[in-house]
Amino acid sequence: MQSGRNPSLMEGIETKSSRTGGASDVSRSSRGPSFDAKTLALAIGGVAILAVAIIMIVRSVSTFGNSVGSASRLRVAVDAESGKVFENYLIKDGESWPWKNPTTGMATLYPPEECWWTSSGEAKLEPTYVLLNSIIGKEGPTTCPDCGREVVAHNPMPPAELLLKAAEREKSGSK
Ligand SMILES: [Zn+2]
């Protein structure tokens, strides 16, 4: 019985040890590739993140490039009839105003000038878009409907210190 048990025990130990050995061998051999896969996955992940970052940078650069002149560009357009402002109007390259209003189908959109003044003579952070009389075929100087100042082509911004004050006002919450 004992002699019978011992071999069976030995067999058990042997098979166990050989199994664990085998298992550890398998796990070792599978650990090797799994480490590689992990590194590969990390590398791919890193590359993917880098690619996304590059795409975002390229996109932001190309939006800046758009204003310089590529296939199309976004700009502000104002409807001379309704006064409606189109903040991100897409203009195809070489397309001259008046542009077509997508809502009405009429060519009544013009590029506005920006007025950054308030009626109290301070600067503001959101401009009022004003169409110049000379652009829409009206006589006389153009005045801003918000502050009453005269608006000219390439309308100048308020001094930097007034803009800074406006930014500070906005920060403190009192507009
Ligand atoms: Zn104004």
C-alpha cells in the first residue's frame, strides 16, 4: 500500500511540479509577448495621442491660415437688409461680396467693420459689427448704432489700456 502510495505521491508531485513548471513556462513564454504587446499598445497609444495633438495643432494653425487665404475661410458677415450677423460665414476663395445669405438666398451679406467702444467712451470685449455706408452704397459717414462714434475702414481699436480695463471689468463681473 505504502509502496503503492509513494509512487502515486511522487507521481502527483512530479506531475504537479511538471505542471507548474509547464505552467510557469507557458506563463513565462506568454509573459514575454504580453510585455511586448503592452509596450506596443503603449507605443501605439502614445503615437495616437501624438497624432491627435498634431491634428489639433494643424487644425488650429490652418484656421489661422484660412484668414491668409486658402481654399475657404470663415469671417463675419452682416446682412445689409436685416442687420443679422453671421459670425462664421464660410467664404470660398475668390468669392467677393455681397455674399449670399443662406437663409434668404439673397446676396445681401457684407464684411463689417468692428467697433469696440461703448457709449460712455470705454472699450468693450465684444465688438459691434457695423457695415460701412461706402460698402453698402449709402452716402455720408458711418456711425456705430451702439455708441454713436464714426466707423471707418479698418476701424481702429481702442487703446490697449482701455481694453485691459474692459477685461478687468469683465473679470470682476461688472460689465
Ligand atoms: Zn460703437
